Amino acid sequence: MKIKRVAAAMGLLGAAGIGTHAYRLARADAAPIVQTGEISRGDIIDAVATTGTVQAVTTVQEGSQASGNISRLGADFNSIVHKGQMLATLDPSLFEAEVEQARANLNQMRANLTRAQSDLEQMNVQLVDAQQKIHAGERARSEASHTAKRSRRRPDRGRRRAGRRDGATGDRRADAGSRQTVGSVGRSD
């Protein structure tokens, strides 16, 4: 079964080959058609019309780092340009205004700095004045404390004194931590 199929395929291929060879031999007898004409000088009469996109041989990307209104144009669309040629000039008025604004901001910041330095100097003077007042107040408090301690000391210290209440006496000569007892004296009425 397989052999029959292979034999049939071989037969078809052979027939196709013979047919192709016979077709080529039949056409080989026909001569090509050639048109001749007289040679002359002149303009080309025929024009070629086609559609598509025309692409330049060399394309150069250009761009700018600044934007603004163009005041002068040095090259037009599709014109030939050379290295170093000025293509466009931007209107400088916007840039000049920005520079003036930056100068005004700088002057304002300098004035703020001067005012801040003046305020700092004034605050330093106030700080020194406040520190002097604090030291003077501490000295006055210390002197007042010493004066108060001196005034609490009495010249009759260590002597017997009269009691604070009727019928009570006490001894003021006492050491720290000792216990004192105050007795009452009976009264007869």
C-alpha cells in the first residue's frame, strides 16, 4: 500500500517535470520585442509620480535649553545651515526681568540679614543686662539672708529668760536633738 502511494507520487512529479520542460522549449523560439529610437539631446519629457515619505540623508536633532518668544530667526524651514550659525534669537526682556527680580530678592535678603544681626546685637545687650540684674538680685538676696540671720541672733543667748506663758519657764540653752520639758508653776489666788 505504501509502495503504491510512493510510486504514484513519483509519477506525478515526473509528469510535472516533463510538462515544465516542454513549455520552456516552446517559448524559447519566440524572440524578445525591442523598441528602438533615434538619439537626441533635450529635456526629459517623462516624469515619475510616486507616493510615500521623503527622508533626508542626514537628520540633525536640535533643541534649546531655554524657551521664550523668538525675536530674530536666522534660518528658515528646509534651508541649509552651517556649523556655528545662529538659528534663532530669543527675546531677552523676559530673562532681564527674571534677573532684576533675582537682584531685588537678593537685596531684600541682605536687608533682612542686616536687620536680624541688629536684632541679635540688641538681644545680646538685653541678655547681658538681664544676667547683671539676676546677679544683683542674688547678691541682694544673699545679703538679706545674712542680715536676717544676724538679726535672729540675740545678745542674751544662753541666759535664762521669762516664759512665754504665765507660770511657765524654760531654759534656752539646749543642744540640737536634746529634749526640753517646760513645767508649770502653781498659782495661788
